[in-house]
Amino acid sequence: MRKPKIYLETTLFNYYFDADRDAHADTVRLFQEIAAGKYEAYTSTYVTEELEIAPEPKRSQMLALIPEYRIHLLGPSDEAQRLAEIYVAEGVIPQTHFEDSLHIAAATVNDLNMIVSLNFRHIVKQKTILATGKINVLNGYHAIALNTPMEVIDHENT
């Protein structure tokens, strides 16, 4: 069986270092499962651009997770840009949060299985799941799962 290919959205890198957040332990657990080989993990330059604006030393710590956990880095693409623009044009994600549409589009056009995120405003919500799934299928892609770390990690071994 192939390992699930997951896209790590920006919020996970923040939660990894924020021990006061509710999802911190589950986020760290997800990274541990990536290290153990349970998932093939990806992120994108869209994420690294967002991480670059964080203050030091947190910026360097978050960016260091990518090589530490051998997370594949996806580059920008015209295909992802086009699909992200459709999400915005269809009212799925507001233009003011275009980067969120880019995350979903990057994972979609690179044929990943799911996005793991803690962004409940624009990514992990029923409206986004249904609308992006429909748009993806109409544009020749598969619907992509949008999950939280809590939905993805193995709770049996914790």
C-alpha cells in the first residue's frame, strides 16, 4: 500500500512550536509519524514565503522542520495559480486570503491525497471541502481531503 501523500499547510509549522495551543501535541505527533515513514510529506514555497515573515528565532526554527523531517518542497506553478484563481472567483476563498487558495491548489495539481491544516477560517471547513472538491473534479482533478492533525494521527498508539 502506498503511503498517503500529505501537504503541510503553514499553521502546522506554527503549532509545532506553540505548546500553549490545543493542537500542539497532535501536530508534533503528526511530524513524528512523518519521521516514522507513515506519510510522504510535502509543503510548498507558498508556505515558506509565509514562514519568512515570522520573527526570529521562530522563523529559522519553523523553516528547519522542512529538512529535519525530509518534507518535499513544491515550487510555484502556473497550473496551481490558475486553479487558485478559480477558487477565489467562485467565492470559496476570499481574495484577501489568496495564499490559502494556493495551498489547496498546489496540493491538488501535485496529486496529493490531503492537506493537513489548522486554518479553520478558510481551509478546514465544510464549505471549502465541498466547493473545492466540485471545482477540482470539473477541472480534471480529484477532490482533495482537508483535515486537521487530530483527524489524521494514529490515536491508538498515544
